[in-house]
Amino acid sequence: MNTDITYIKAIELLQKSSSSEGFLASAQNISNYKRVWARDGVICGLSALASGEKDLIDTFEKTLETLAKNQHSNGTIPSNVMTNDLETKVSYGGLAGRVDAITWFIIGICQYAFYKKEPSFVEKHKPNIEKCLSLMEAWEFNNNHLMYVPLSGNWADEYITDGYVLYDQLLRIWALRSYNHFVKDDAIAIKIEKIKEQIELNFTPNSKGEKYHERTYNEIEFDNFMPCSFSPAGYKLQFDAFANSLALLLNIGSESFQQATIQHAEKIRNKKGLKLIPAFWPPITETDADWNLLKNNFKYEFRNHPNEFHNGGSWPMVNGFYGLALLAKNQKEQAKDLLNAINTSNQKEAFSFYENFNTETEKPNGVPFCAWSAAATILLNQSITTNFKLLI
């Protein structure tokens, strides 16, 4: 049994966030978070598998079944589902649909089946998954292997990324690899390589081949990481910690480029008091051209002040995946250091497991008792101490 106090508190929080329909986003009684969310639920589910706790693994299965049951006829997976004794409310997104709900759902189904050694679970949900795959093909629009994602179309739903968003292309590769572990379809294997090729062509420097947007590709100065997105209007160059962590996990880009990405991330992280990597860096300020896009992209209240929320805020959940990326690249000592930083943040205000933190002031932001902040502690702890491995 793991006796680390933050780990124990993290397990307790996931248990408190468990419902008859699956994982809730927070144990706090906040209406928008008292729902089963696709991405939050699957990320919590992955940590449940890492923990080996049967009750949490059972809640993961309930999460997946809730999402599958409420899949739209066109293939869309719910962004979130709220149920009570009287009704079920299903949302497929707010101001825009959520592209990453589909990929997290596929990843979740396959990771659960892989852990349980139950290929029948994938077979049971094959109709759901095949609908998702068809819809992702349609979302390419130009049939050229990268999906086109609307503004607000993923977890960074109040940020500036749109068009060919790196994070969503990488999640699609992970989803397809996970599914193809079971179905072993040559057409899917070819598709994976085509998507990978387009990512490396369009998001890494000095690549050889026809680009989506040759003119703007040649105009920008690439750094030691993949930019967060591009569209017909050009590239957005912020460092996306979640996306670049996925690129490392999935082994996308040359080995030298991946090592340079880690060095870049560590340089940012070690300059910050929290010793966490911000979600997107650098922050957008009022003097930046993208400020006008950022300041109007919210539904209820503006949260993307510089160094907060998506705009340079530090999220334990994102850092959990960065820690997995460090482990994948044999950077175990850095991963241990990062786990300590995640745990220190999760301990703030008597183990409140806040959603994110102001990177400069180190003060907590967002919702307390956030389930996927707890998931970060569990996933990274178990990956370090028990050598837990996801299906990649």
C-alpha cells in the first residue's frame, strides 16, 4: 500500500468524486463540475487503473458506459452528462463542440480493456468507436489527415487555439494506436503514419515535404518545440505543455528535437516558484495581437488573466502528463522532482487539489477538490513507483 499522504488524499478525492454514472469533475457541489465529463472522466479513469483500486476502476467503467450510452447519432461523444432522479442533461459542447471528447473516449475504452485484459470490452463498443472514427475523418474537411478544430473546441476552451490544433492531432494518434492494438487493421495503421507525417511536416522545423501553409511555415521562426496550432491565418506559437507532452509520449519528431523540447520545458519550469510547467507559455498580455481574441472568448466570466487558467496558469493535471513524458524519455529524476512539485501544489489549503495556479503569485485558481488534479498525483506516482504503463 502507498503511504504517501498526498497519494492517500488523492485516492480519497477520487472516491468522493465517484457517482453511479462515473467520475464527476469535482467533489465540490458546483453545478458545472458535478457532471461526468469525457476528458476529465477518462483522465481520472487512467489514474484509477494506475492505482489498482477496484472501486475506482469500476467507476471508470461506469464513466465509459455513460458516455457511450449518450453518444449522438452523428458520432459525437458528450462533453459532459448530468444525471439526477428526474432527468439526464447531455452537452456536446458550449460555444463550440468538443473535438477531444471523442479521442479521450476511444483512449478510455481501449486502456480499460488493455488493463483488464478484456478485448471483448472493445468489441462491445466497436460501433461507438467506428462512428467516432468516421466523424474524425469528416472533421478533416480537406481529406488531408489533420482535423480542423474550432475555437473553443477542446480542453483549452477559452484560449486562442483553432484550426489545426496540435493537441487534438496527437490525441487522435493515441486513440487510433490504442484501438489498433485490438483490431489490427492495416488501413488504420496507414492512417496513423499519414497523420504522424503531417504533424512532423507542419509542426517541426526544417521538415522536407509539401506543407499545409507553406508561406506562413517559412515565415515563422520555430523554437525547440511544436507550436500550439495553425490555421489559414497563420501559426500560433505558444508552447503547449499538454500537446508537447503527448508528442514526447507518442515519440513524434526526431530524437534530437524531443530532447530539445524537454530542455526547453525544464528551463521554463525551473524558473518558476511552483516548479510546474504552465499550460501555455508565454502568457498573452493586453499589448499582444491575440489579446482581442482571448478577451472575448468566454461564456460566463473572463478567467484568462496573464499567468492564470489557460493563459499561462499551472495545472497539476497537465504536469502529470508532462511527468509521464519525462519517464518515457528516461528522465526519472526530473519526473520525481515534478511529482514533488505537483504534490506540493495539491496540498495547498489543506489538500484542496485546486484546478490550477497563478504561475507568478502561486495562488490557487478555479475549482477546489478537482478530480483530475488528484489524478495527476496518482498517475505519476504509480508510474514512478510501480512502473505502471499505459497503452501507447
